[in-house]
Amino acid sequence: MAKCDEGYRCSVCGRPVETLTESELYLRYVVGWIDREALHTAQDRHLPCSPAIAQYIVDPRFESVSCEGPFSKGQLDPDFVRRREQLLTRGWQRLRELKDRPETPIDEYPLQRAGGRS
């Protein structure tokens, strides 16, 4: 991943975000929360540096992240949490697929559902 020649830097810790599977920005793109045009201007974060989002990824290959405070999924509606876990887990799994298929056009990154983008 590269933002021009400088690459993406985590807006929280300042270290490079080196792969799709650690990118909160690309996860948001894949699940349909941001448009493609925003990828080159939006800030990125490592998923562990964004616990409010990372806490919803439930996959044995992903090191779980907990979020404290009012955005902790333990304090939210269980149905909302279930839907968010399904979406963000699917999104992260899609990033894993894309990491191994670098020839995939960026327009094909987002998840597809019956009736359009997620």
C-alpha cells in the first residue's frame, strides 16, 4: 500500500501501515463506509490503534482488540453488535483475500451483497 511515494502512516502511532490486513482505512472502504475518492486524502490507522472498529473483527487469525468506555461493544445493543461483527469480520476477511491477489482492481475491493455494496 502506498499513498503516493510516502506511504500511509498511522494517525495514532505514526508508524507505517504496511499491509491491507492492518489498515482501518481499507477496511472502511471494503465495507462501504468511505468512497474510493477518499482513499488518497483520508488518514489511516492500524486496526489495533482503532479499537472502536477492531473490536468487531471476530476471526481466529485476527488478534482480538478490546475497546473500553462508551464505545465498548459490551455496552451496546446485542443485535447492533452482531451485525457490526458480521460486516467488519467479512470486510477483514476480504482484505486477506485481496492481499494475496494484488492484481485486483480497486473498484472490486468492496464487499458485494444482493442489491449492491454492503
